[in-house]
Amino acid sequence: MSRPKRLRRVCFLPEHTSFGVKDVILEGVETITMTVEEYESIRLIDLDGFDQEKAAMTLDISRGTLQRIYHKAKRKVAEMLVCGKQLIIDKGDYRMCDHPEHEHVRPCQNNEQDAKKE
């Protein structure tokens, strides 16, 4: 019997959950599903600039687990861009973080405020 998956801690749910080619009829277009924790790994590493150790601590997982999640997420994004597939962000093994400073803040708003300060 396998060990149950440890829930990953996610601070923000995606505001947009569907991405793909708009100039074709969506019927018959293959879809790829990205989990919320895969999305969060890309947000932390590529958008927020966390190193893998800090991102793993934020998600409350080991660095090796983060590397596997991040690799799968990047592969799915590449497949969407190169093959013209529809990407849906849905489900996963996660729990929302309980940091009070995240209660009413969206990550993109933080980045816009940081850019204004510079």
C-alpha cells in the first residue's frame, strides 16, 4: 500500500484557468491539464524569482518533489505552445496557505506595485 500524497501548500489560485489557441474551433483540440501545484511552482520560480529551495519550502515539500512538479509543469507549457494544445489548470493535491498577509492580495498586483517603486 502506497503512502498518501502530502498536500502542497498553495498561496494563490490562478485567476485564469484556460489557455490555448484562439483562432481554431476548440472542438477536437487536445487539452492538457496542469495541476494547481504545477501552476504554483511556475509562479514561484519563474515569476517571483524564488530559487528551488525557497519554492519547495513555500509549497511545504522536498526540493526533489518540487523539481519533479516544476519539470512536468514546464513540459506542459511547452507542449501547449509548440503543439497548439489547450491548457487547463485544475485539481491537484493542495491546501490553501493560512498566511494572513496573503488574504486579499493577488500576485500580479504585488509585482505591479514593486515595478512602480523602481
